Amino acid sequence: MNKLIQVRRLDTFQDQNNARMVFDQTWALDAGTEITPNLLQAMIHSGSYLSGAFIENKLVGAAFAFPATNQGLHLHSHMTAVLDEYRDKGVGYALKVDQWNWAKQNNYSHLSWTFDPLVRRNAKLNIVKLGVEILGYYPNFYGEMSDALNAGDESDRLMVSWKTSLDAPKARDLIANPKPNDILIAIPEDIVAIRSKNQRESMRWRRQVREQFMAAFEKDGKVIGFSTNNEYVVRI
């Protein structure tokens, strides 16, 4: 991307409101907001993380994370959002790397977050560019979601861990030649487009990928990467 992406903390009320607008545009609700102003202010004041990505002084993405204690003290990244017109331009990556650096500087052992296993863009960002580890598969993790992006679907999620013990995040190469015994889990080109047009087809993908992941993890499978054919590669 030619235009410089700048990431900084969002500490003021105005900054926080601007971040909420990014979140609300991403997960649009008929009424209300994705996160309330008083809760966001309380959490930021108490040491949580809120940052924004700017291009030419315009806020184009935001990320919110809070401390968590299960599996040791770490930072749980709850929301990272980029405005539609700025996606696939490195904004999400810049926000995540800033978050990693902040977590490392503040002595968190790792970061965790969830993502929809059917969203190809997020799978490649997380597994390939960021090099995260997949901890588990959680069917319908958030229950029914009413925002426009997820409505009508079940909220299955993969949970990731991103360790801060390295000097810098380490990317993975796409896997061109999986081993014969590897389990390959394919996902659609664009699940959001499918969901908007054909919920039955969307749910077919959801159930298929869920069954494959659950079966692979029951065999102690580990996601080792993402293939050049846009498949999760799980090794037993």
C-alpha cells in the first residue's frame, strides 16, 4: 500500500466514540451499539487496549483488547475492524502488529482472539501473515448474533494464541505440498456473499467445516498452516 498507515492509542472520549463508529459500521445493529461508551471508557481507564489505524489522518480501523487470566495472564483481542473501502490494504495487519508490540511491552505472555473459520481473508491473515497457533474450535461460541454481518448464521469460532516470546512475529509460507496424511479443510471463496444470498448453502458450509474440525481435533490434530488451495492443513 502506498499510503502510510499510522497506529496510535485512542484514549479520549472523542477517540473512543470514533472507534465505536468503526465497530458499529462493521457489525451493524438495528438498534444500539456493539459496545457502550461507559463500558469502553471503564475498560480503557482500567488498562485495556484501544488503538486506531489512520491513513491521511482518517480513522480507518480500530482494535480493542482486554486482560484475560485463563491459561495465564494474556491479552484477549475482542474486536478488530477495518472500514470496507480500506480492507486488503494492510490495515488489519498493522493493527495486530501494534497490539502484539503493546502486549509484549506490557509483559503479556500471549494474545488470544477468535475468528470465523469460514472467512478466508481472516484465516490467511491469522495463520499465514501473523503466524498464530490454533487452540481449538468452538461451535456457536457467541450464540445467536443479530448484527447484519452474522445474522442468520451460527457463530462458530476458532480460538488462536499468538505468543510474545519471539523478537518479532513470524509469518508462515503457504503450503503447496501437504503430506498424504494431512487433513485438508476447504472453505468457500466468500462466505459473507453466500450468506447474504443463500442461507441454506451458508449453513451447509458451516456444518461441513465444523464436523471436519471437530473430527480432526478429536484425533489431536494440529493446524500447521494454510494451503495454496485455500485449505486449512491439519496434521495428526
